Amino acid sequence: QVQLVESGGGLVQAGGSLRLSCAASGGTFSSYAMGWFRQTPGKEREFVAAISSNSRSTRYGDSVKGRFTISRDNAKNTVNLQLNSLNPEDTAIYYCAAGPSRLQFVVLLKSNEYAYWGQGTQVTVSA
């Protein structure tokens, strides 16, 4: 059983930056592919970014490509999401997720591929 706790959300002006962190416990972190999703009221959960268990593969959603960067530190059991050039459309609850991955270079893109989820952290971008 893996527990995930996100932090780093908050209120920021358009054009600003935030760094989200997700701390994992209770499992072998290095064996999990990790991802970030976001959700706003009335909308489906949206894929934001994913990283393979060995950090060598990453993937981004089209709306965040070039602005967000995902990284992980297997020694510290953490995965981070750097959010730059934020705009009001990025306002959402951001969720960290972990999914079992047999292959170290595989990224998981769909929410149903992830087995564990954090409680989410709110990101609000003002115009």
C-alpha cells in the first residue's frame, strides 16, 4: 500500500511559478511509474505529466508542454512538478499518482493505470 501526500499548491498570479511535491511512503517507490493529473469542478481528471520509474522517460499533456517539468528523486521517495508560466486555465486541484510498472522506462498516461492517489493540492492562478 502506497500513501501519497502532495504539497506546494497555492495562489499565484498569471505568469508566475509553483513547485508541487509528492511524498510517497509504504511501498517501493522506485518500482512505480508516477504521474500528475488535475481536475476542476464538473470536468474529468486531466493528464498533466508522467515519469517512468527510472526517470528516463517523461510525457506531458499538450496544454502544459514546455511550461511544466516533472522529476523524481528515488532516494527521497518524492516526485515533483515545476509549474512555470502559469495562466488562469491551470487553476485546478493537482493529484499525484503511482502505478506499478514492470518496465523501468514505461510512462503511464491514463488515470486507470494508476493504483494509488494523493488527496490533491489546490493551485489557483489569478489573472
